Amino acid sequence: MPDLLPHEKGFHVSWDQLHRDARALAWRLDGKGPDNGSWRGVLGITRGGLVPAAVVARELDIRMVDTISVKSYNHQEQREPEVIKPPQASFMENGGEGVLIVDDLVDTGKTLQLVRDLFPKAHFATCYAKPQGEPLVDTFITEVSQDTWIFFPWDMALQYVQPYRGTD
Ligand SMILES: O=P(O)(O)OC[C@H]1O[C@H](OP(=O)(O)OP(=O)(O)O)[C@H](O)[C@@H]1O
Ligand SMILES: O=c1[nH]c(=O)c2nc[nH]c2[nH]1
Ligand SMILES: [Mg+2]
């Protein structure tokens, strides 16, 4: 179990909740692309953006889907973000205009800043946002406080918990 410090709180997201939030994100973006309302592709920031990007692409009927892999964290310890895998070159045309770039969350904003520098005209969307990273994201669904660690369903498992009133 990773140490929660310096995050005071935990926000635990179920598969169902993540699906609802990714769908809500898609619906909010529907018809907002620069080409008569449409988007020319979805770019997921892996790994966390993979599932939300798949849901957004499905909802908006976008078949042009690719990934950019950025690694910033080892568990809860932040490092300098680095691009591990770039997307297909066509996604970078015209500064990424018309490309919807999707991640699970923005925290300090370092990951999105790195990707924004590569795609200055793209639209950035996340399911969750913390205040420090909020200026880096164009569209998001739910805000959580900076001292909250978000736990995603792929990082969790169902397990037994003791009753509130313990047995002797
Ligand atoms: O706003 P920031 O402070 O940069 O943090 C947000 C990023 O951190 C996490 O990715 P991580 O680097 O842990 O890799 P992962 O997506 O493979 O889990 C998360 O999925 C975001 O991409
Ligand atoms: O699973 C995660 N939860 C978070 O709150 C977070 N912030 C940066 N990277 C993160 N990964
Ligand atoms: Mg990530």
C-alpha cells in the first residue's frame, strides 16, 4: 500500500464512476471541435488516459485514435515528465488543431504542460482536475483538492473491511 503523505485525503473512483465521468466529458465536448464542430482525432496520454480516451472516442464516434506515453510518477513520487512514445506524425499537423487530448487527471499540470508544448492548438480534456493544474486543462468534469490522491479502478481491488463496531 503506497504511503498517502503528503496527500491527506483519498478519492476512490469505481469503474462505474469513471465510465460515467468519461461519458460526461465526451458529451460536453460533442460538437465543439474546430471543423464544423467535429474533432479530427483523439490522443490518449498513456497510461492513465487510455480508458477515458477509449470512452470519449466511442461516444463521439471518432476512429482516429492514438497515444502519447508520458511518465511523470513512480507511485506518488513525482519526477520530471518524459515522453516515452510519440504519436503518429499526422496528429502533430497544424499544432494539433482539432485533436482532442485526453488524460485521466491533471495534478500539478507538468504532464499537460509538456504535451501542450508539442500540441499548442489541441484541446485538452481530463476527467479530474486539481487546482494547481486546472489552468492547463480546457475541459474537465470533477475538481478535487490538491491534497487529495485519486485512486483509479485499475489500481484497486475489492477487499474485506472490519465492521465499524468491531467484534471481540
Ligand atoms: O499533472 P501532473 O502532476 O503531471 O500529474 C498528472 C499525470 O500523472 C499521472 O500519470 P503518471 O505519470 O503517473 O503515469 P501513468 O499515466 O502511466 O499512470 C496521471 O495519469 C497524469 O498523466
Ligand atoms: O493515480 C493517481 N492519482 C493522483 O491523484 C495523481 N496525481 C498525479 N498522478 C496521479 N496518479
Ligand atoms: Mg498519466
